[in-house]
Amino acid sequence: MPSVTVASLSGRYLSFADREEIAVLRAQKLGVREIARRIGRSPSTISRELRRNAGTRSGSLSYRASTAQWHADRRGRRPKPAKLATDPELRRYVQDRLSGAVQRPDGSAVAGPKVRWIGRRHGPRKDRRWGKSWSPEQISNRLRLDFPDDESMRISHEAIYQSLYVQGRGALRQEMTACLRTGRALRVPRARARRGKSFVTDHVLISERPAEAEDRAVPGHWEGDLIIGLDSSAIGTLVERSSRFTMLLHLPPMTEQGPRVKNGPALAGHGAEAVRDAIASTIVTLPEQLRRSLTWDQGTEMAQHTQLRIQTGLPVYFCDPHSPWQRGTNENTNGLLRQYFPKGTDLSRHSADDLAAVAATLNSRPRKTLSWRTPAEAINDYLTTAAV
């Protein structure tokens, strides 16, 4: 028998010493869980080791450390040939489900539009290649139903993706990517979409917001957001949930700071520091009883919410991801503001006085939800009553 690797590649894998200890404990008739407990491994690791690397020459699954290590070394050699490259029948099955012809009910093929492969994703409003277009996951799982007794007809969806996208494992022609739902010629890591916001912790989520904010009975709970314009210009909006009173934040570009510096403040004017300072300078003009909470989405412009709370005493809570309805009052107000600040226009040309004038216009507009009173009247009535 060839020599075996004594040292483990990393702590993740069983070493030869681990396998010797498993063999001794197995000879003592100990169970899988007891062996796992004694060597500090998961029971599933021990069960898989005994099943995959046992010797079979004697006709029984006897476990020997040297034989198990040899099996593990052989299985771990790289590079491995791609399964689709070595199994013609499996490759034909996968190719047919990916790019096989669309068929009429009578079985005749339909060619579909003629689309030339150009090595990249199809453009908007362009014809796409017609095919059966099964997803790799559908193909992988359907194999178990079509070939229940043939273990050679098995492949993971990841192996299919790699055959399409990874150079050197290309048992499938790259133009077959046009038959995938996305049609991407290059693979995009899903991890980019899963990155969380490190500044949003469980204790600042909207579920932790005081219950009094939900029924709008007590004024002083605010909702905030940014409206974005041309060249990343922005205006901040603050709306009080009970009275619908609106305040606008002036966020001019930070042109005086010179060129953009890595990890420096955002020069567009709506970075975390600029938004924090704008909210702080605006919210402190209000009486303390009108500074109970602020609800925002999970935009990075609120990364310094902790410093904002320290400066103003205003607790900040964050909506759940992709849940704009949790700030419905603010979303509605942003829609009203678009009458004055349309999408695609430069918002930086408006001065702080301009924003104050627009806010005053909205606050003097009667609202049905306030029994046709204005937000300014509603907030003034509350302050007058609280002062008595």
C-alpha cells in the first residue's frame, strides 16, 4: 500500500492520529457518539468516517487507520476531473435539460429566435435563446427521480454551475449560460447581497420601539429618510408620526474638503457624519417632549446613530430590511415632496431657506387624517395643552 499522510492538512480534517484512536475505540465496541465525545469531534464526522473509509477486502466494514488514511488521501488529491467531463451520459442529460429544444405538444421542435452568442449577458429588450432552461437545482434533484437506482447519475447544482462558469472545469459550453434564467455570462457572488449592516443590532430594531409610537397617540415619535437627486444630491426628511409635521434637512455637497479620501467623509453631503450633524442641529430646536424616538431605514447614512443619541438624547430605531411600510408616514411625505423636488433634478441647488419654505407649505396644508387641521396647528395644539 502506498505511504499515507501522517499530519492533517488542518484542524478541520481528521489526522492519522485521530484515525488510530478511532480504530482503537471501535475495536472496544464503543458507539459513534461515545467515540466522538472522547476525541472531541461531531458524531456525524465519526459516522461518515466509518462509512466512507473502512476497508472492504475482508467482506466486512472493518476499520483500520492506515487503510482509512489511504482512502482519505486518494479522495483528497487535486485536481479532480470534472464529473461531467468523465460521464458522457450524465453530460448529455444535463445539456438537454439546460439547452434542449423547446417542443410543441406533438413533439416537434421549435427553434425560437436566432440569437448569436456574444460572450456576455443579453441586453435589455433583446431576444433571448429558447431552450428547456431547467435550473441546475432542478436538474440535480430530478436526477434522483429519473434514475433512482443509478448512483452514477448524481451531480450537485454547484458542480453544474462550475462547469458553466469556471475555466478548466468547463465540461459544458459557456454559451449555455444564456439558457439560465439570469443569462449571466459571469457569476455574481450572492454574498454581496447578504452583507448586513454592522451598526444595526437587535436592540435598535423597530420591534424594540415603544408601543406608544405605534398608535400615534403621543406626539414626539419621528420617521426619517433621504430623497436623492441628480449627482447623488440629497435632502433629509423628518416627519412626526402623530401630527405629520415635517422638517427638512439641508445636506449641501462638501466641496470645501477637497478630493475624496479613502475612509473619509462622503463628499456628496449625505454621509453618516453630515446626516448626524444635520439631524442634531434640527432636532434640538424642538421641546424635549417632542424628541421621543426616530425611526429610519437601514441606510448607511445612519451609521453614527449612537453618537446622535448621545448628542441629543433621541433614541433611533431601524426598520426591518426592505420594509418601507414601517415608515409609511415618511414615505407618503416623500411623495408629496417630489412635487417640489422631482426625481432626476439637482437637489443641491436648493438653499436651507428654500427647504424651510417648502416645509412650511406642507405644514400649512390641511389633512383629512387630522380632521382638516394642518400639521402646524396640530403640533401647536399639543404644545399648548402640554404647557397648561
